[in-house]
Amino acid sequence: MVPEAGRAPGSRDRLRRSKVPEVTVYFWIIKVLCTTVGETAADLLNERAGLGLTGVSVLMSALLAVVLVVQFRSSAYRPGVYWSAVVLISVVGTLVSDNLTDNMGVPLETSTTVFAIVLALVFFAWYRRERILSIHHIDTTSRESFYWLAVLSTFALGTAAGDLVSERIGLGYWLSAVLFAAVIAAVAIAHFALDLDALWSFWSAYILTRPLGASIGDYLSQPTGDGGLGLGTVLTSALFLAVILGLVVYLSVTRRDVVRPEHA
């Protein structure tokens, strides 16, 4: 599912400096791993940091800001920097949704609706300014800014929507993961077999991987009495971060996820 909405003048040259990875199977694997870490790490920080939900949110947002500065100053896609930003955005997106629900008492129906509207506005402003939404052309500061705003919005939306579905249906962690995986598979089938627009297929799957990863993380980390495997947030976060690190190192060496000029 690779989005292509419009084409950029001179993109064949500019594409060599694209600031995002090619959408391959590695992309989706790491994305799901990042969303799992976002869920378990947010829970871990809330449990162990002693800063409270608000304090943890401020701390992680500041760390995210630092990594994004490095990302924006990079001249091209750097796997380590890019995926560090995604992991932190996953954590921050989870915390934003949790703050609205737990600290401010905002109903999940409301937060889900608001985040969906925010994401729609980001896409509207992005296309209005750039006349293109393809992630193959994240090669200017403006496009990169819209891209990361969209990514943050999808994580917040995915968190709120996933919590809403889990609470309303009450399937439990494992069945929730199966449900979200099935919906993602349906989107993929609609794209490859029925020519569903690549742009919307990509972002739909991007949103849905958030509750999928969260359900997997909760299933692994939560106590057995609550329907989980009882691995705990520390072990689960460490395992998934180790796999992410291994894949990022592999991609840094092989450059298998660098956008190729022929995709321009």
C-alpha cells in the first residue's frame, strides 16, 4: 500500500533526498512494533516514572521535539533517526489520548471524532499548499512538517478509536488484535484486488496498525488474570525495542528501504 496522490515537478532528482522510507514489508513490521512499544512504554512510564500522566507527557513530548529537530536537519532519510521519531510519536500519541480520557474526562467518542477531524484538516492543508500527498515526495520542510503532523494525528486517532472499540465490544486483547488485523487485511485486499486508492489505503492501514499493536502489547504485558500473558511492560517493551533496533540496523546497512528513483 504505497500512496501516490499527484506528482511533483522534478521529483526524479528530489526523490533521492526523500526523508521517509520506502513502504515495504519492513516498514509495516517496524510500524506495528513501534505501536506496541508506544502502548507498553506509556504504561511503563506511568507506573515507574513517578511524574504522573501529565509529567510523563511533557517529558516525552520534549524528547520527541529533540529527535524531530534532528530529523528535520537531516539531509536524507536516516533509519535510526526516523524510527526513533516514530517510536516517540507512538508514546506521545498514546499519552495525548490518555490525558484527554483519564485527566480531562473527555469521552472516547468525542476524542475519536476530534482526532479524525484534525487528521482530515492536516490532509486538507497539506494538499492545499503542496498539491500532492504522496509520501514519495517528502523532500521539503513544508511536506515533512505535514507528514509528521499526519503521523502524530494517526497515532492519537488510532489510540482513541482502538480504546473505544475495545471498551464497547469487550473482545479482550487477543481477539481485538485479530479483529484489527482482519480489517487491515481487508484494506490490503481492497487495494490490491479492487484498486482502492493507494493514498487512502496506506493511511487507513497506518491508523489501524496503532490499535493492532496496542492490543498485542496489552496481551503480552498485562497480568494473566486480566486476559494477558503476564510478561509485564518492562520485558515486553525491551523485547520489542530490541527487535526494532535489529531491523533498523539491518536497514541502515542494506538500505533496502531507501526510496528508489524509479518510484518517482
